[in-house]
Amino acid sequence: MIHQAPGFCQKYPGCYHNIYFYISLVLSLFIRLVQEGNGLVKGDGTTMSEITRYKCKLCGYVYSPLRGEPHNGIPVGTSFEDLPETYVCPICGMDGKGKIGKWGFDEWIPTKFVCSVCGYVYDQNRGEPHRGIKAGTSFSKLPDDYRCPVCNLDPKIKTEFGPVGTSGFEPLYI
């Protein structure tokens, strides 16, 4: 007998038509545990949108401590200031455009954030005027009771995840 988890089809035993929903749930929980294990989610209320990222002036590559560059020996959680002086942009350096060191990066503040549950993108340049959020409202200035507008309408998501607030969003690297 196959164990029936809540939300799976009760009419047809063994039917997994909601399996993708549960895979996304497990994946988002796993990502959260990894982030907590690496100290990327802080108990002091610091959100991931407040972590400083840097963008290459030439190619647009974004260095983020949330990702690090494990393939280059830079572990997750390494701030830009702690990178070695010999650091080069992994994109420009490999493309033969010359070695762009730390001097070739500017601080980058993301303007688009994606919901890790449903994929909705909050764009601060657009805002959400129909919900009373003016264009130009930065993600960090959203009200405390902000909820993902897509997840908020889906009863399955609300049941499984609860209300998806700003902590359920990640910066969009575009």
C-alpha cells in the first residue's frame, strides 16, 4: 500500500497528480535549511535582500555571498570585501576580455525579487498599484503584512506554506 500524504488524490490510490507541488515544497525547505546552515539567514532579522552583492561593470556578472564561487575555491558566505586581491570576474576572465579584478565591480542592489513558491516576480520599478504599492517602492520597504499576490489566491499554497511574505522571495539576477 502506498502511503497517502495529505493533498494527494484520495479517489485513486497511488495517484501522484500533486507530486510537483510536494517536490517544490521539499526543495524550498531544503534550500532554507542549507541557507540557515551556512549562516545566511540571520536571527537578527537581516533578510537576504539586505546582503550586499556586486556587479561586474563590463559583463554584468553578479557576485553574491549567498552563492559564493565554490568552483573557484570561494565558499558560500564569503563577503565581497573578504575576496582575495587576486580575485577576477569568472565570466570576463574566461572570455578573454582581460582580468577584471575587484576594482571592476560596483555595489548592486536588486530591483526584482521572485517568489520561491510560485515564481511571481515583484519589480520595484512597477510596484503593485492595484494593491496600493507605488512604482519605485523598494522590496525592503514593503509593508510587514505584504503577501505574494499569487500565493495568496491559491488555497493549496496557503494551506501547505501559510502566507508567503517577503521572506519567501529571492533576488532575481537579471
